[in-house]
Amino acid sequence: MKAEILSILYRATRRHVINQVYKNQDAESRPRDLEEVVEIGDRWLKRLPNWTYSFKIPEGIGAKLYDLWFPSPLTLSSFKEDPEIIDIWMQLGLGGAVEKTWLKDVRTGNKRPRLQECGYSGHDGLINAMGWPSPGIHTSIAEHDRVNLGRHGRPIGISLAGNSEEEYYTNFDIANRHLSAGGTPRYYLELSIGCPNTPYGRTLQKNPGILAALLKHMRIKTDEVIAVKLSPDVDNTTLMDYGRLIAGFPRTAINLGNTQRKTCAEAGLPEGAISVGAGGMSGPALYPRTLEMVKLAAPIGIPIIATGGVDSAQKVRELLDAGASLVGMATAVVKDMYCIPKINYELAGMDLRRNLCGAE
């Protein structure tokens, strides 16, 4: 009941803020820019009293990724730069979270506007072309240490990428030296190889030899779990080939998938709504492809993190039954962060009913 009431208030407030921001932007003849709403929302969330986001995770819905225990199968996919906001979402009941990609140099990303609401295939979603903005890896590490998401006792993923083959190695080496020193209790690494919003973003996804060499380098230097994120835009043959390649290394997993690249026109937006003309679409329209990818990859036998279009307990259960070990969320959390405790409670109820039916 508490989660449902707060959910209604959250969604109504968010819609009001969006409408007001758009009204102001229109009045000032500025392009509509959802990122301004995010900035307001983040400031607002940090002022909320603790009781509004403190929820227990029900017993019996946890999941494992090798020796990493997640008290809920729900994880946060890599998209949020501010660890203080991730911390709030963790307290709502996430089983784990992935911090936004650590990159070596300070980057401003693509020119704004680069984040918008959109509609596709009858579903509301988001489209972004952030372009990997970054404060630089050393600032990311400092924020990681300051907020200490690991204090929740749940696994924290560190997303790594690069704007060149060399930077992938550099970013991993810097991150690994720091993390292996003992500052993060339980963590895993996630390689982003399919970003649609940067010139170099998909290079590793097109060059299996480069990915294999990088994984070999990483595995020599760390025993921690390594997940590799594949885009839903890859064809099924490529998906299977990469799944088998990644499964050839110990303690690896695949994250299926990422956003889908769409032009402004495809996303139902006017030209110029996204400064670079296209971006990565997220939201419920991605779900059919996510489920398809999980069903295809499950026979490979590698652990799967299913990400894309998840916004209900029914979808989470369907993905887990299809072979996923964990389920990543992003857009649903942005639209209504109280979906986290609601899905957890619904999953617990589903599992209880299953157990009772099984007992009969």
C-alpha cells in the first residue's frame, strides 16, 4: 500500500514537472529538452526523507551470478552517473546496480538536446544520445568511494568502455587496480561494446578478435565476474557467435541488451529533437526482442542478464523462466522508481503461489 500511494504521487509530480518545463522551454523558444527535467528531479529526490524510499526486499526472490548473491533479481542497468541517486534506488529494493560507464578522460558528450520522450510501436519510451558524458575515471572512482554503494551488501557492477581499443585496456587497468585493493566488497565488471551513440561505440561488437583479446587480458588480471553487454540490434547469428565466444572464458556473463538505435523520425520526433539526429531508444517496445534474445542464448549455458523493456513482475518472471539469471531495468525506474518495491512484492507473491500449487 505504501509503495502504491507513493507511486501515484511520484508519477503525478513527474508529469507536472515535465509539463511545466516544456511550457517554459516553449515560451522561451528553446528546444524541448528532457534532461532539464532530470536535473530538477535529481535535486528533488535528494531532499526526500529516508522513509519515502526505505523498503525491505521480500525473502525468497534472490538470485545468484556465480558466487554473487542478489537478494532481488532486479538490477539497475548502467545509465545513471550520480551514485547518490543510485543509492536511493538501492534502498527501494534493487538486488544490485551497475554504475555508469567509467571513462578515462573528461567528456561533455553530445550537444543538447540529447534526451527526449518518444513513442514507438504503441509504447511510450525514451530516446537518448548522451554520447558517454563523463567526469573522468578518477572522479568516477572518487564518487564511487564517497557514496560506497557496496555498504548495502549487494553486488555492484562497474561499466567499462572506451573511445578506442587502447582506452578499453587503460580504463580496465585503472579500475582494476583500485577495485582489487579492497575498497569495494562485492563487485563485477561490465563491458559495454554496443553503444549506438558514439563513433567508436560498436567497434568491439563488430570485431570478435578485439573482444577476445581484451577478455583474455582482463581474465589474466582478475578473477571477478565479467559481463559483456550486447546490443539488441545485432542479428541472431552474431548474438550466438558472441555468446559462445564470451562463454569460452571462465566466470563470464552476457547482458542482453542495450538501447535500440532509432532516428528522430522513427521515434516519432521532429527533426532536431535529438542534436545528432538519432539515439538509443529504451522502454517497453524493447521487451519482445529482449525475451527473444534470452531464449536464443539460454542453450549456450552462460549466465544472462536480461535488460530492455522490463516494467512489470510478469516480464521479470517470464525472462527468468526463459533462462535469465538477473533482470536489468532503466526506463521503468526513471518513470516510476516505486516500480522496484512493487515488482519485488509481486514476484514474492507469484513465487508463493507457485510453491503452494506445487505442494498440491
